Amino acid sequence: MRSEAKLNAIHNPDPHSNFRYLQTSAGEIVAEDKDDAPKNKEEPAARWRDDMEMRFLRGEDADFDYQKVDRSDEWDDRTEAERDIQDVYFQEEEPGWDVEDGKTVTGETGVQDF
């Protein structure tokens, strides 16, 4: 399956992919750049997970129903939405002074700070 995936990557390059392959004259499929070749066994898996994650985030996963998630309130980040509402409120608010019985309150707060 990996060889087929590499052949597919050669014939249909993905501009968003971290993987770039070339086919040598001997028919061997190798990384485009020697620096791009994996240094250990974990690196290809990490690259693959990165590629799959970015593909999913770009909305290119044909097996996933993005509309179902987009229409559902269950996945909304309510904390961030509330924070955005508060930010708008405080940005629109004009600074002012407390007024008591029509007079601006000034002076001591009445709280000892020592």
C-alpha cells in the first residue's frame, strides 16, 4: 500500500503535503531531497499524522461529514464566544465616573489600605 501511495504522490503531487517523492531510473521511489528522508522510524509516522491533520483541517477528508459538525452547537467553544462578546462590550464602553445623587463621587474610598 505504501508503494501505491508513493506512486500516487509522484503522479498527483499535493501542494500542501510534506511528502515529495521521485522515481529513480531503477524504479526505486525515494524522497525528493536527501535532507527530507526520515532520520528514524518515528519521523514518517509524525509527518503522516501532520499531513492527515492538515488535510482534515482544510476540509479535504472525503470520509468526514463537515456539515454535520458545522450545523451542531455541541462543538462550539462557548467560552471563547462569551469572551468575544465581553471584549466588544468593553471596547464600546466609555470611561466615566461613578455618580451618587447627581454628584461625582471623589475622594476616599472608605477602605483602609494599611
